[in-house]
Amino acid sequence: MSVVESNQGAVINIAAYKFVTIEDRDALRPRILAWAQDGGLKGTVLLATEGINLFLAGPSEGIAAFLGQLRADPRFADLEVKVSHSDSVPFGKLLVKLKREIIRMNHPAIRPEDRRAPSVDAHTLARWLQAGVDDDGRPVVMLDTRNDFEVDAGTFENAIDWRIQRFTQFPDALLQHREELAGKTVVSFCTGGIRCEKAALFMQDVGVDHVYQLEGGILKYFEETGGPGFKGQCFVFDGRDTLGPDLVPVALA
């Protein structure tokens, strides 16, 4: 879907990430900042040597111009963007930050740029959830890799939730519960895909078989399927609080 084709709200919200080596992030930071400022955008862009992660909002023309400039860099030419809409900008300011990791796990051997865990697309997952098994007949379990307060806003029905408070706790939680996943197809999921990508790779490394990541996370699942099997709303880290399966903001009570 083009970011300029919607009448669902005056403001376009985009979320995107890519694991790709960025050796010039100090020089790249001011360029990205200028592109976003020129487009009248607000939000956050994280730059690390392992990749880029961004959440931005603004007018459709500004979003389109920003993405055009960013994708002109061959490293980001295939950057996939998740799009939603709102009546106002849900961010108070624009930040472009340099970080050690775009999602902190403290396991430097996990390098998604070098290898990707198998992924499952939204429509296939919806079919699996309806059947309760994957295409090989194995039971499917959903593993929520988000923080506990995010899970409280909404998650997949019967999803595994280890009540972690930060992603650096995920590896230890997995090691404690690894045997519970034996014989099952495990689908790790998160808001936009970035956590569950690292989580799936870590599960592979410690011997969990039949692991998938939900391609594009909850937001892509909402966008493509309308959210069957998901209960509640998806917490987002901006002024919209949460998004329903129709990607419309729902304020927290």
C-alpha cells in the first residue's frame, strides 16, 4: 500500500527496521535527521552498526520524500514499511539516536544480517491458528517476546508469556522453559518483527526445533488479516497508546 493513498487519517505513521551493517552511522545520522526535518516528520530513528529501526509520523508527502531519500541508499533500497494512520502526530519531537543495538539482547553472536530464521506470513499463520496445527500436523504455539505491560494490552489467544520486563531477560527465560516447547511449532512474535527475529535465531541456537518468526509482527498481521486469534489491542510506543486490529488507535483506560 502506498503511503499517499489513504483517506483514513491526515497523518501517516510508518514503522520499519532492517538488519544491515552500518559503518558510517555518525555521518548518516545528520542526513537522516535533515530528511525527516524537511518532511515535517516526528518520531524516532535508531542507528546501530547492526542496522536501522524507525518509527515516524507526518504528512504523506513528507513520508514519501523521506522514504525516497532513504531508499536511494542501496543498503535500504528494500526497506519494508508498515503503515497506519491517525488524525494527529503521536510523537512530540524528532530524535535520531546512535545505539549499540537497535534492539538490545546482549548476545552479539545473534546477527540477523548474516542469517534469518524461517518466517511465517500473516495469512499462513491465520490458517494455522484456525486449525491449531501447522501444515505438518504439529501443534502451533505463539510465543510473545514483548514486555509484560505490552502483553497486558493484548496478545494472541493462549500465547506463551514469560512476563519479561526487558528483552535482555528473554534468553534466560527461554533456557528455563525450553523443554516446554519440544514437539511444537513455535511462532515468536512482537510488535513489528524486530524482537521476534532475534528471538527465533536464539531459539535455533539453543536447540529449539520448528521455530518461526511472524513476518512483520503484529502490525503486519493486523494489516493483512484483520487480526484473527488476537485478543485486545497492540501496544505502541507513541501517543496513540494502542492499535486495534483495524489499526485504529484505542486509548488506554
